[in-house]
Amino acid sequence: MTSIHPDQDSHRVRSPSRDQHGFADDAFMPDPDDTGHTPIDPMILQNQEGEHLNTQHAKAIEALKSEHGTLQSQNTEKMKAQDRLIDELKTKLDSCEAVDQSLYERLSRLEAKQTEQTELIKSLQQENERLSQAIRPVVPGRQPLSITTRTSPRNLLNVMGCEWVTYQLTHKASHFLASYKLASLSQAQRASKDQP
């Protein structure tokens, strides 16, 4: 009986297995290269690259969506901060306008009071002048009285009374003028301090 050497068996041509239609199972399989590795089908490589690109594209879209959402949130916060700042500025502006209106009204009242006081001073000066004109005929030259002057008690009392009235009016007018000037100066100083 003749034995078959294993190396001899390796040189035999194997008949490929066939399916039910009579086609060999490995009819469409590429031949192995020189290294003994079967090369990958280009269609499979293309599909794998396409899936990889789709995955990267989807990840990039998700990253852009996330970044857009973050920027939108930051923009919303900035808009809210700007609205709050605008409201604060409007409130300050309204307050300044109210202060200006109050100062204007106070200034108007001071001017009206000053005009009234000026008219009163003019009236007092005219009254003083009228009284002075009325006294001059009684005391010609307004000479000071002497003890030796021969004047009846009644005329002496009249002259002294007129002199006293003139002195009182002059003193009161001078005092009023001084008080008015001091009050006007104080009001002007307070008004200048109240201005921002």
C-alpha cells in the first residue's frame, strides 16, 4: 500500500465547495497577496470612512449647537444687565429733573420775595422822605434844641415828638435794610450750596 506524504497532499488541487446553485463559496473572494493577508474590499473601506465622517460631522454639529446655546445665554444675560442699567439711568435722570424743578421753584419764590422786599423798602423810603418833608417846616434847618431857647412847652413837646419820630423811623429803616441785606446774602449762600 502506497502512503501519501503530507507535502504531496498539499500540492493537490482542492475543489471548492459549492452552494445549492452550483457556485463556489469563495468565487468572489479576492486572492491573498504575497504576505498571505486577504486585502479588504474598497467598498467596505469607503463605507467605513463614510460612517467615520458622519460621526465626526454629527459631533461637530453638536459642539456648534452647544456653543451657540452658551453664546445665546451670555447674550441674554448681557441684554438683561443693559436693561437694568438703562432703568437705573432713567431713575437717576428723573430724580435730577425733580431736583432741578424744586430748585427752580425755590429760586422763583426767592426772586418773588426779593421783589416784594424791594418794593417794601421803596415804600418805607418814600414814607421816610414824606415824614422828613413834614418835619422840616416845624424845625427849620433841623438845628439842635438848646436849653435857653425860648420855646413854649407845647411847641417844645411837638418838636421833640417830631424829632423822636424821625429818629425812630430812620433807625428802623436802617435796621431793616441791614437785616434785608444779611438775609439776602444768607439765602444766596444756601442756594449756591444746594446746587449739585
